[in-house]
Amino acid sequence: MRTEAGGGAEALTAVGPLGPDVVPLPGWAPHAPVHARGAHTRGGNAMNRTRAGLLDGAARAFATRGLRRCTMQSIATAAGVAKATLYNHFRTKDEVARALLAAELERLSGLVAVLPPVAALAALADQVAGHPVLRRLAEDEPDVLVGLLTAAPDRWTELVTRLAGALRAELDAAELVARWLVGVALQPGEPATRRAGAGRLAAVVVQD
């Protein structure tokens, strides 16, 4: 898939699963920044804050405009920065999308790791179901959403591995969870139905 941005075509690969309808979790904060190792200096912290703000802006832009109609300029505007600031951190919209995915995976992994299995699966499903970017794509760009959810093998492996670690589950069990979450992204259903499914899935795949 190719998208127009800033006068040129940019590849757009993936953006992570989250807005108003997301059920808050302990310590919840939208698009928490990814902290690089060794970056715990004043300059490093400032860079992390800037990067987090850019990803926040990207999430708002993608949720408002969809992915195809977003440009680097629209992302910068949503983040409240000059386009040059955005280019200091990301060269293309594809890089922004991948960074947002990584940040969301890290955030969700950290949140569910402190919850018991059923609550963790229910929370993941609620987050995916209420994600404004996914909801925008499901409504306006379903083909884009399908492309995002059929991730490249290395990205799918990363997702499954993170889920396995966060849920303290075997890899094959985590893959079942990942596939269930893809279904939730496509058809969120009712909260009660999702939570019932989380309970049944936890009983099958999550190890004590």
C-alpha cells in the first residue's frame, strides 16, 4: 500500500492499537513514550517528551483523517510543532506509524503484565475495541485496516512474543490471543461479549 504525503509517496505499514471509548487501566496514559536505554539525562528526557508529543499528534491525526489522507504536515500540525521538528525525529510517515505501533505495544504490555489473566485479556480487548485509529479505519478505510492487521511475519512474531511475556503464556497460546484481538479490531462487539470471551480464552490459553 502506498500513500501520498508531503508531495511524494510513502509506504505506510502499521499503526498500533487506542480514545474516548478506551477503558482506563491503572497508570493509563495515551501513547506513553518509549524510553531508550541510556537516555535518562536531561537532554534524553526532553527528547523522549518531544517524541511522545509527536506520537500523540500522529494518533490524533490518524484517528481524525485516516491514514491515507494524513501527511507529515498534518501530523506536525496535530502535534503542535513545525514540520521540521517532526522531520528531526522521523523521515517518513511510515516511520511515524511504526514508532506509534512500538510505543503502543510497550504501553499495553506494561499495563496487562500487572493484571490477572482474565482482567488482562478483557483490558486488551477493550483497548483494541476503543482505539480511535482502528475505529476510523474500520469505518472509512477497511482495506487499510485489513492490511495493517495482516502484519509482516517479523512484526507478527514481535506482537506474539510481547503478548506471551506480558500474559506469562506460551507462544502458541499468545498467538491464539493475538488472533482473537484481530477479530476484536475488525468487529468489537459488545463489552459484555468481549469480557465473556476473555474469560473463556484465559481458561484455555493462559498458564498459572
